[in-house]
Amino acid sequence: MRIIATAAAGMEAIVAMELRALGHTEVTVRPGKVEVEGDWAELARLNLWLRSADRVKLAVGSFPATSFEALFQGTAALPWAEILTLDAAFPVVGRSARSILHSVPDCQAIVKKAVVEAMKRRHKGVDWFSEDGPLYRIEVAVHDDVAELTVDASGDGLHKRGYRRLVSEAPLRETLAAGILILARWRMTEEVLVDPFCGSGTFAIEAAMIARRQAPGLRRRFAAMQWPQIGLPVWRRLQLEAEEQLDKRAQPDIRALDLSPNLVDLARRNAAAAGVEAFIRFQAADARRWSPDAPRGLLVGNPPYGQRLGDKRAAAELARALGERHRAAGEGWRAFWLSALPDWETCYGRTADRRRKLYNAGIAAQLYQYRGG
């Protein structure tokens, strides 16, 4: 089967890195998604283990669709009866871009009707489907007059790990934080990791999970857990294997700081829910006065940049202070800052060694990557 791991803009290469690390040698990267091949069990495994992907989907088929009739016939020809159970709930969602078929509600209705007709052909004499069984959410995406049909195996997005029951005012998505850490190639046995703006604790918690080799989906449920093609015994086996891979000897040095004691307490509670509180040191502290107590480390964070929190002048002053602190830390310290501040590098006092455009809750930002201070 073809399996699709969807990715936020700018994250595709990071998701591809993860898939290769999970053993996939044939990886196809496309805008907004990464494709691999695998069986039903692999569909489950990727849900458990992918840290930076948005969702895992089963690819059903794609075909040219320049008319509603073509969309209907192409959809009806796909093997729905091999995927959906007789009592499956199969709502249809859709999107369209740069295509003749621009009406998403019409596309959804036609796909729904075509799937019903395909199911009727297989199940002779059945005219009505109860849809009170396992959930198979179908998505029709029409781009450049080509329709692609997928089924969502994740349910809730993969960023919903299950540990962040409480959030700060402007939380960073778990998948984005994990992706940045993967990109940073944090050397956990050599470097201290410091997030001076921990907020809900996302960077620190994701770092601890990476250090412990803790599967990010271990503490949550997925839509495909209801699918008989996989079955609960397979899910349980994969969960047990993930538990056996936990590195109980890991001793990462992770610091979660924030100016607000309330946010530090919030981050601590989220870390406890994730099972990693013991691996993180929490402290109420001002990032502008931070100084290292180790020769090597990684500064990582999402400083306020004056769009949703604070104002631009304060954000610029904070960037200036961070640049001074980083330079004072010495050559052993690297930094990865996610910011939408337009003149970040000017304020920071240094041009980034690399930049990557990413999106944080719909806000276009840059990931500024710095080698040693």
C-alpha cells in the first residue's frame, strides 16, 4: 500500500528524515506530504513513531478529474470495499486548488455517492449503510485537475500527543517543536538543552521523549485502532515493542525556563503527564540574564515576536539581549530560534548560518540556525 505522511510547509524534508530513520529506503517527497510503501501494520507503526508529521493517511488512488462525471467514475472504480467495513462510518472532507472542480461541497457529495455505489456493487442487495462502525474519514483533494483520494488513519492530528492538557497563551505545536529538534541534531550526550521561553514546556518535553526513545503516540488513540485490517493485537504488539525500546538509562540535561512562575508550573504538569518530568529541570528565570553553566549546549526556543504576545519593540530588545547572551556563552553553544520578527538578525547582532521558513499556527516565521556563539 502507499502510505502518506502529511507535513506542514517547510517540514517535508524533516518528515522524510524520520521515515528513513524508521527503515524506509524509498521515500518520495512532495509539497505537503511524504510517501512510502508499507502494509497495514506499518500504517499503525508510523502513527506511533512519527514526531514531526501532521497525519498518516492511506492512499486509495488518484486520477484526472476535469468534470464531476470523471470524479464520480474515478472514485467508484477504486477498491473501497476492500478498505471499508460494511458498517463503516465514512464522512468525506475535501479541498481544491487550481482546478476546474472548485466547489468543495459538490466534490464531497459526488465522492460520497460514488463510494456508496462501489460498496453496493460488492455487497449485493444492500441499499443502505448504517455507518455506525469504525471511522474511515475520506479526503478528496483536487489539485491541478487531479483528484487524490485518501483515508485518514490518525484521527486527531499527530501533534495531539495526549500530554498537553493545559496550554499557554501561544502554544507551539508538538510536531513543529519535535521537527526543529530533529533538524538541530541535538547531541544529547554532549550538550545541555535550554529553552528560555518554555511556555507549555513543548520543546523540553519533546526533547526528553527523543532522548528516552519514547514513541510520541504511545499515550494516545488513533482512528485506525478500530480498523479490523490491523486489529487491536497488532496495535498492542507495536505498543509493547515501543515500551521495550524506552531508554531507561537516558540522563539528558534539559532546562525549561520562563519568566512566569505560573508557566513553569504549567510546563511541569505537562511533563508529568508525558512521563518525563524527572528528566527536565524547571526554573522561573529571565532569559535576558541567562548564563551557561556548561561548556556545550543548544539554545532552542520560540521567543515572543510582537504578533500575539507583547509588542515589536519589546521583542526586538529581547532578540538583542539573546544575541548578547549567546555570544557570551562561547563557541560551545549553538542556537535555533523560531521567530517572525522581520529584523531578527539585525537585532540579534549576527546573520544566521542557515534559515528555514516554517509556519507557527499559521504565522510565517523563520528558523534561525546558529553555530557556536
